[in-house]
Amino acid sequence: MAHDHGPLTLTVDCGGGGLKAAVLDDAGTQHAPATRVPTPYPLPPALLVRTIVGIAASLPAADRLSVGLPGMIRRGVVVATPHYVTVGGPRTRVDPRLVQAWDGHDLRAALSDATGLPTLVVNDAELHGAGVVAGVGLELVLTLGTGLGSAHFDGGVLAPHLELSHAPVRRGTTYDQYLGEPERRRLGDGLWSRRVLRAVEGLAPVFRWDRLHVGGGNARRLTPTVLERLGPEVVVVPNSAALVGGVRAWQLWGSAGA
């Protein structure tokens, strides 16, 4: 298709509770209001593909597709995903059949075949990071939502993905469990925000970042006191950054196939 602002990108940000999507041009302008649908469970790969095809049908026609998925993704192939292997969503029982179905699933190929579009599939925090990194120095991206997502970039180049969310932070509790949405609801925004601050202070000597971008749906729930204490090298970014990241991902990784 010919457009004044280059090809149109359908970006789908897949979360534990919902799938957010929009069609944007190369300038990051949305060509229709963004849409959100609840994440269906149980969720084998074929159902996710059908759900994304349905989302695509409800939005303006696009020229390419970018998808951010929680978990470990390598060149569009799912190595592991935390939520979509459960029977009813985050913190519910893991279904071994879903673990097997997702293990090694080439989601990029499946989506490309189903939509007929060139497709990128990356980790959801990496997609978020693509929309916000400045390309200078070491930049860490943390997304606060159902759990904790992470990605880091050196000079704008994406580093190999690490599942930081699975690392233990306190008495065997992982970062995912320590900072995830269930704990925010249990503790309230004040105590939960202090946990985020402790986590950032603990990670600072590990990464020695030049800039830390904090995003995700729960970043807006950080209290003003904690925001002030995070320091000048920490920037809170809007959750919509992932949608813009779907456009920029093609500039960063499109030629490599992500």
C-alpha cells in the first residue's frame, strides 16, 4: 500500500490480562483508536493466532505486523512464556499440554501465514523498549504489569534477552512475584511503590545503566515520593510506548528478522 508516512504497522502488545493493538504509520500516528481485548484462557498458540487475526480484521489494513509476547522469544520462536501455559491466566495452574504446545512454537511463521503480513515477534518488554530508547549508553527497560518485564540496550542495540523476572529477589520470591499485579493489589500503591524502589536500588549496581526506563500499565501507580527518589537517570514512560515500539522495531530489527 502507498501511504504518505510509509507502511502501516499493526502492533499487538500481548499481556497476561489483555491484548492491546493499534495501526500506526512510520511517524507513530494511530490510524484508528487503539483497541483492547481480554486475553482468552486457556490459550494454545492457535487461539492466540486466531485472536490476533480477529483484531487485525477490526482495524485498518496494515502492511506489516509487530507482536510483543511475555517470555523468552528468539527469532520469533517461543522458548518459554509464563502466562499462556496456565489454565486460567497468571497465577493459575500450569497445564503441561500448553507447556508442550508453546515450547519451540514458531509464532512468527504462524502469524505471517495467517495474516499474510511480514511479521516480527519479540519479547513484550523489548517491544516497549524499542519505542523509548535513545540509543545512547546502556539503557535498561523495566515494565510493571501482571509481572515484571525487562530488556536492555547498549548504544541502541538490543542485548540478548534475560528473564530477570525469574531471578530470586527475597527468600526465594522472584521479581515477577515480588512486583507483579497481585502484590500491588494486596499491598496498595504506597507499599508496592517502595518495593519497586528497593528493586531499582538493588539492580543499579548490577547494570550500571545510563538510563532506566520504567513503563508498563502499573508505572502510573508509582507514588510521587518514590518517583522523586528514583533519581534523574530514571524515566517513567507511558504504556503506549509499546505500540510505537512496534513501528520502530522494524527499523531496529526488521532486516535481521528479530
